[in-house]
Amino acid sequence: MTLIRFNNRNRLFPWNNGLKNFLSSDEFFNDDFLDEDSLMPAMNVKEHEDDFEIEFAAPGFNKKDFEVTIEDDMLNVCAEKSEEMEEKEEAFTRKEFSYNSFKRSLKLPTSVNPNEDVKAVYKNGILKLKLLKKEEAKQLPKKVIEIA
């Protein structure tokens, strides 16, 4: 009996591991599209003197689709979107649906002030979050370490 790694992440295609294994013998199908991590939005983290700026590339969502929370020094960013379309004519009925979701959780550094408001803006497919630093973290000078 072999051990199979279990991953409980939401996936766009729940059958992608079987398909990837089936197609893995051909170089043509070695594509990042079937990788599990490719279904997570790209993320940038920038540290400034007064704050952290976090950007998520999440096109196709609306701002009401997002939920951003801070709990126990963890920043949680979730998004979920589903659409259904139904077209009825005399001879046929056509139904289509789509579902897309993701969840990212980040451990916040101790320099972030969890009591300050987080500013969140969603524009042109990019979700930008600004997390302010604590005052004592802003005033600490950079320590240069001399190499012997």
C-alpha cells in the first residue's frame, strides 16, 4: 500500500490530479495550469517605513466577493464567486454555471498593529491591503551588523 498525499484545498478542477497523472507522460501537457498552486492568486508583499502593502491578483471578482479578516495574528483573505445562467427556448434548455474561490492566510509580523484599521481597495483585478505598523516598530533604526 502506498501513501497518497491529501490536500484539502479548494480546487477549480477537483479531478486535476488524475488528469495530470494521465497526461504526465507527454511533454506537451506539462503546464502550470494543472498545478495546485496555480489556482491561488499571485501575491506581492511590500514593506514600507510605516506599513505593509499586500497585493493579490484576483481578476473576475467583485469587491463584495471578498472577506478579509484578522484573527489571532493571522490575516485571512477569502473570495468566492458563483454564477449561473439559464437560457430556455422551445426545443431546449441550456444551463451553465461557474464557481471560483480561494483562501490565503498569512501570519502577521509582530510589527503590525492589529488594532488599526486595515485599508482595502479592489480595483482592476487587484486587491490591495495596507496594514499599519506599531509606532515602536516605525522608530527602530536599522541595525547594521559588521561581518568579521
